Amino acid sequence: MRTIRAFFVFGLLISLKVISRLFYRHHVTWLSAPPRRWSDVRILAGLNHTSLYEPLYAGSIPVGLLWSFAWHGVLPIADKTAQRPMVGRFFKMLTQDVIDITRQRDETWRRLLTLIRPRSVVVIFPEGRMKRRNGLDKDGKPMTVRGGIADLLRAVPCGTFLIAYSGGLHHVQVPGQLLPKPFRTLRLALQAVDIETYRAELLKAHGEEGFRAAVIADLESRRDRFCPRAPGTDSLPELDAAPAPSSPSP
């Protein structure tokens, strides 16, 4: 059954990629060297969560990574999203394993951690909710990274932590709007980080007790520095390291 589902999911993701490429322009910038192998990616974290139409970014994702999603992807989705008749059903078809979670560190979160296998690719939006047009969440609070991503970085022993910085989709669709606007540019910046090195550096600097807060602060800082700017602007802040290589063909 997992094999049948893998081919079904891969077919769906490739269809999404083709549709997205037909109706949208994609601008992808690498802030680091890409992973040597897409199969090394173990966590994909999407920052600047603005719309449920973010599967359109499949047009920016390399085929090799989509293949990994189909066979080994683990996708947690909010229980409220999962309960929507059409939207929930659609999201439950996007990876090999999909699990409904609340926004609490409860049994649903513990179940997610038990799904992680040596070759799993966990796809997560660490902010846990969507940014509205005013730059805040639906409750009028600033968008912050939730601490669950720190649990994942502890649970996954090694591999690549791929951070996807979204340029935002409010120019395509805002929460509450039904249909997306076609023929816009979707901007994405990608950064590959070694999980073992990242975890060791934060633990050394902040210790076990400070690890969770350090991960949150670091990812919020990276989001604010590296997310592509407003639509119509291609420029990005540059890292202190060597210049980023050109993007490989998706």
C-alpha cells in the first residue's frame, strides 16, 4: 500500500509542479550550497506562512525532493485544516504520512514524533498559523516560531535541515479569499543546514535548557533576514559567508 500511495502522491506533486509552472513565475535563490543529494533532506521548514495555497511552491521544488516527499514525507497539519472537507482531503494526499495535530505539545505531537523513521522527510511550517494581510496572525498577535521545531531537531539525528523562506502569497491569495490570482511571481529562498552541526552549535552556546528558546530565536532571526522582500523586489540580504551559488534547475 505504501508503494501505491507513493506513486499516487508523486503523480499529484508533479501535476502541481506543472500547473504551478504554467500559471506562475518562480524565482528561487539559494543562500547556501544545495544539498549534495535530495535524499539527505530530513526536515523542510517553511517560514513566513501566509496562505493555504503554498502547495503552489511545488513549482520551485526539485523533482528529486518531491520524490522523497512521496516515499518518505511526513506532514503535520492543523486539526482545523484537516477537518475542512475539501482542503483537508487535499492536504492529506501531499506526502506519504499525514497527521492531524493541535497547536499544543499533546498526544498528537507525540504521535508525530513516533512517525519519524531514518529516511523520513518532515515538512513543517514552524510558525503554526498563517500571517494575515496586516502582518499578524488571526488573533492580532505577531508571527512567532513555535518550539515544536526544536523537538524535531532533537528527534532527527542527522541529515539536512532545509529552510524555505517564502516571499509570501498575499499577492496571490490571502486567507479567506477563495481563488488565487494567476500569473504572479512566487519567490522562495532556500538554505541547507547540517542538522548535527546546527544542533551542536546551539547546545554548546545555550545548553540543554536553552536549546528550545535558541532555536526559536535563531529561526525568527533568519526569517526576518532572509525572506524575500515584497513582490516586485528580487533582492535578498546576503549571508556573511561566501556568495551563494546559482540555483540548480528544479
